[in-house]
Amino acid sequence: MRRPFIAGNWKMNLNRADCVALARAVAEQVAAGGPVDVAVCPPSVYLDAVAQAIRGSAVGLGAQNMYFEGNGAFTGELSAAMLLDVGCKYVILGHSERRALLNESDAVVNQKTKAALAVGLIPIVCVGETLAQREGGQTRQVVTTQFDGSLAGLTNEQMSQVVIAYEPVWAIGTGKVATPAQAEEVHAELRQLLASRFSPAVAEQVRLQYGGSVKPDNAAELLSQPNIDGALVGGAALKAESFLGIIAGAKA
Ligand code: PGA
């Protein structure tokens, strides 16, 4: 059985006090030993503060990005080891905003994924098509190319640590959520890719999150689909009440 996994991607929002307050509010409500894995991913300057705020709770810490090199002259970048050092368990990689705005390629996401795994961070690798690609009937091809490029060269053991987030770009921050059937169709394809490129056992293990306008009122139906194992939540993760409502949907 795959444990449901709900992660909040706070993106470039909130200040230090807001991050600490939100993290505390979430941590107070997420019981240890509960049925769902929960993580919050604040802006990197607040990782340390949020780590303190959730210390001893069942909530995990995630970063929104990292660089693939171990250390050195890479001004402005953060290494996987640094993220681990401040208490991160997860790192989001290849988010569509980074792919589109910061030119992150599958090859770079692949290097980052390997660097994260090398120190024991759990990568949340994002894939997803744009509206034009969906309307052009290219969803399967786009997602397959991103999958193959981003996850190339991983061993079965490494792959089974990875979380994949399917985030259709047209559904991110737009309020236009994929229907459960649309999301499930791509998730089922991802599961098949895992089985064919890695192994059926890996496919059974890897958690597939859906992301894109997940809200408390649509979470339960999305999460009840057989191949949707969790959610990567943006806007609705910025308020404790709505994030907790989504977590409740995962338990239903
Ligand atoms: P959204 O963002 O929930 O605001 O659509 C999801 C994401 O980008 O991870």
C-alpha cells in the first residue's frame, strides 16, 4: 500500500512570521502515526525557521529547488547537503514554473534528482503538459519525454524513493482543476511507464501526486482515484484551514 502524501508548495509567498505561524498551525493538527505523510515547502530563506516550528511534529520539510553540484563557486545556489543540514526530507524538482521561467531542462532535473538521492533527500519530480500541448493531443508524449529525461539512469532502488507530481500547467494557479478522470488517465500512464522503464515492483511503490488547483472540495475525489497517491498543493496550502481540509480528503 502506498501511503498518501500531501505536500504544500508555498512558492515565493509569505514572510518569516507567516511561515512560522502557518507551519505551527499545520503541525498542531497533523497527528504522528496518522495515515497521511504531510510536508511543507517554504521559500528557502525560511527553511530553517520552519524546521524549528515543526520540530518534533509529523510534518516533513521540503525545499522548492536545489542545485546539483556538491559545493563550490555557484553563487546563489544551494546544495542537497545544505537542504539536508537544515532539516529537509524532500525537495521539489522540475516544477513547471522553473521549467518555463528559469529554463530548467529535463537533463538538469535529472542531475538534480540524482544529487538529491545521493544525500538521501526524497525528490518530488514534477511533470505536466501545457494547455496547447493538451489541446494538440500531445499530453502522453510530453509527459513521457519529461519522465524519461528527468529520471534517466536511476536504479530501481533509487526510483522507488522518488515521488512524481503530475501537474498539468493549465491547472496550476488557474482554478481549472483536471477532472479526476483526466488526472487518473495520466497517472495510470505514469504507472505503466514506471513498470516498463523500471519494474512492476517499482511501479507499485512510487507515489504519484496530482497538482493543479487542488482544494478541500475537490481533493477527496481526486485522491480516491486508484493511481493518485497524493497532492502537491500551491495556493490552497497557504492557509492552514484549506491545507488541512485537503489532508482530511486524503484520509477519507
Ligand atoms: P496550485 O499550484 O495548487 O496553486 O494550482 C500547484 C503547484 O504549482 O504545485
